[in-house]
Amino acid sequence: MAALHKALQSLGPTPYSSVPQDPAAITAYLQSAFKDAQTIIDSVPLPPPTHLPTTRPRSSTSASAASHISEISSSSARSEPLDPSNAPLQKEWGNPIKLAAKDNPLNMSVYKLGGKDGKGA
């Protein structure tokens, strides 16, 4: 639990005076920030794979960008399995929040992580 909240705190505002100026120190500072970002990314639960309908592809595929929301679909591709040590971090997010279709047109999973730092959510 503390690892995820520490990683989220690293995304907060940083006074310029606390950013190291030495090249070696700034390298270590950035590596720490990237490590915290990776912890956050790995902690978010993956959605279950969706079963895409087996329909004919569009006849005209000249443009790769979708021009309408109905042309957007979730990918069935999944990343490699995460480090097993991140499984407890994924459980901290709990269950996805249920939103109305008008508030979530892409049907993305939305999570709320409760505050554990004594300062509220």
C-alpha cells in the first residue's frame, strides 16, 4: 500500500529548488521518477479481454484514424504478465466504478483509489 501512495506522491508538484542540478544527481532523480511511474502503471488492473464481434472489416481502410466514436474498439492485445509482486498493488484499486454510458462512451474501466495518507481521498 505504501509503495503505491509513495509513487503517486512523486507525481505531485516539485519546487524547482528541490530538483538537482548536478548531471549525476538529476539522472538518479529521473530514474526514481520513472520507477515510480512504472509502479503506478503496473498497479492498474488490466481489464478482462473483450470478445470482439467477428464482422467484416471496413471496405475502405485508407485512413487509420477513427473519424467517429463508433469506429473505436478496444484491442484484444495484452501485455506480458506483470511481476507477481505487483498483484497486491492491483488489489488496492478495488472494483471499477460503474458510470453511465453517456459519461463513459468508450466503456473504459474507471477506478477510485482511497486515500491512506490521512488527508482524504
